[in-house]
Amino acid sequence: MNKDSLTYQQAGVDIDAGNALVEKIKPAVAATQRPGVMGTVGGFGGLFDLSTVNCESPVLVSGTDGVGTKLKMAEMMADHSTIGIDLVAMCVNDILTLGAEPLFFLDYYACSQLHPEQATDVIKGIAHGCQQAGCALIGGETAEMPGIYQNNDYDLAGFVVGVVDKKKIIDGSSIAAGDRIIGIESSGPHSNGYSLIRKILEVNNTDLNTPLGDSSIGSLLLEPTLIYAKTIAALVNSNLNIKGLAHITGGGLTENISRIIPQDLGICIDLTSYTLPDIFNWLQQQGNVAESEMLRTFNCGVGMTAVVDAAEADQTIETIRKSGLRAWQLGTVEEATDQPVRFMS
């Protein structure tokens, strides 16, 4: 029998490191505060006063997501400062499609061994993402799990809650044939398709410092996911009739827009309406990836789409551009055919 006095730290869990992390991130968390937040980080639960929200018939909207194997890209680049933005974006962009205003966010950070400096970079990124989204970081959890995770591995999950007035929920039900699909630019692959991306890098033994345009392969692949909160708020608060919104994530252009289209309708996407960004051309060429696979795996330069009446297409594009993002007419809603999604190229 082992008579030595064992400790939790000897088993791989450092409580003091966790406490130190909480202190390090407090200023970043404080910077995300907004009306409605009650209490401070460190309690057993996060509090939010819904009475502070200017909404006649409030409906809560929730979402959860992670960033997948883009975590490995952060590790390969030895840069963990922006992966938290990706986490917030993947959660927030989903609830924006219902016309929701993000209220608060919580994160879950799990690792084999807590490295406070690295974890601080990650959580500061989360806080930065929350500031972009206009929501408060009101809580989270850090878990050291030696034996589950190995070496310097870590994983992230996020949880967001927003609110939308019941009368203003955007659900796609009013979409009709002839409506226009407006594409809104992405910043790159965002947080989808990274298992294929890493396979392409591996097969080609790619140097991540290889120049591409004004940047490098590694930098382009680590570029954080755009958060569309400002843009969608501008659309929702305009006099435009936004009939549907789709976040282009896993499934790409092939599957995501169809999720908001009524069953008796289809869509036609004009791939000649915009120029495929360099990073997607590079991935397709280096991986010899078929066009159909590209369209189902990646966002291919389109991070979000809006569906509007044809008469409002130009005004919608102008409103998006004024918010700081590029937009264009990407496609059209049409009567159903044997192809729910048609691509013109």
C-alpha cells in the first residue's frame, strides 16, 4: 500500500493555476459588461435581468457550438489569441439568423494541463468576441482532465442566449419564388472544414509561412470568423423586410440556405456573381478538391446570407455595405425542381 500523502496537483490538476486564471481574465470579462448583467464572474451561476431588455414580447434564443479542429491550426501557428473570437462567432451567428440580439455568453475550456498564459489568451479572445457581438461574458468553466486530453490539447465549447420580440422572429416562412438571396462576405474558412484543410496541408507538406496574396497560408487559415451582429442589427432595425437569414457553416452553400427555404421552393446560386477568395482557390488546387465537395464543405467566401423581396435587394446590399461588409446578389429563390439547390457557374 502506498503510504505517501498524494495531492490533486500530483494527479495532474492544479487548483492554484485555475484560481490564477480567474484573476488574469477579470479585466477582459469586465470589458464585456452590458445592461442587465448582475453579479460578477466566479459565482456558481451567471445572472441577467431580462427586464432591462427593450422588448414587448421577449422570446429567448439559445445556441451552442465549438470551433472544431481549427484548434489544431491555432496550435500549429502557436497563436491562441483569436480562437476565442471563433467560438463566440459560431454561437452568436446562429442565433442572429432568427433576428435575435445576443445578451450573454458562457464558455467551457477543457484541457489536459492548465497553462494560465495560454488559457488567458484564449479567454481574452472570447471576451473580444463578446464585445464584437454586444453580449456579456457572464460565466464559464475551466476543467483540467489529465488522461482524457493529452499533452497540450484543449477543447472549447460556447453557449449564448439572446432575445427577439415574438412578432419579429425571422423564420423564413414568408419566403417566395422570385426573392433574392444576398451574399455577405466571410473572412475565410471561418471554423468549418479544418479536418480537410489539415489533410491538404499534410499531403502537400505545406509551410504555413508560404505567401498568398498580401498574407500567408497560416495567417489566412487562422483568420477569425466574422461576427455579423452589427450587420444583422442594421438589417433588423431598418425598414427592410428580411424574410430569412442563413449562417453558412458545415454543409456550405449546398445545405445551409435550404434550411430556411419552404419545402415547395428551391434556390439557384450564381457562382459567377463573385470572385472566390484566394484561400479557397488554393485549397481546391492543392487538394484537387471537386467543386461539389468545396461547396458542401466550405463557405467559399459567403459567411451569411439574407433573403429579401427582389425590390429590396439593392437597399439590402447598401445597408450591409454601410455596416462595413461586402455584399452582393448571390442567387434567387425559385419554384421547386428535382434539384433543391442549383448552381450556375
